[in-house]
Amino acid sequence: MKILMRWLLLAAALLLVAHLYPGVVVTSFTSALIAAMVLGLLNTLVRPILVLLTLPVTIVSLGLFLFVINALMFWAAANLLGGFEVAGFWAALIGSLIYSLCGMGIDVIFERLFPESS
């Protein structure tokens, strides 16, 4: 139940990104649901490999290169899907920043509503 609610909220966050920033376009809530799922899969499967491969650059840039990796994941999801479009790399960077902030907010809310019992 918790994962389903998180998925729905992340899809709504993607719609919020599209509303706040004109470089990101999401045509429907269904497209947002699919895009949120693809983003989650890319971040789970591909992102760790990219982080490992670019570790020297990430260290030299003091971690700022992770923003580039996030933008690439956002852009890749948009290129894979119809109904979710990103105007370019800079739009992907700004869109991924807004989406990440929304995701962090959702995680904080979920931690307060559903605390882990130790």
C-alpha cells in the first residue's frame, strides 16, 4: 500500500514539475504514472552503474556530477516514453532537481506518517 501511494505521489510530482517548468511536458496522469515507474526503474538499475563508472569525476567535482547523472536519467526516461517530453539537457537538469526535491519531501512525509519500528 505504501509503495502504491508513493508511486501515485511521485507521478503527481512529475505533473507538478511539468506545471512549474515549461521545459518538461507531461500529457496526462497516465503518462506521469508510467514515467514515474520508468524513472524509478532507471534509478534502481542504471544509476548505480553510472555512479560507479563516473566515480573519479564525481570525486573531483565534489559530488556535483551526480546532478548530471540525475539529469541523464530524467532525459533518458523522456526519450523512452511518449507523453513525457524534456526540451533538452538543461531542462532535464532543472526538471530532475525539482522532481528530486518533491521526492525528498514525499519521503519525509512518509517517514513521519509511517515510522519504521525498530
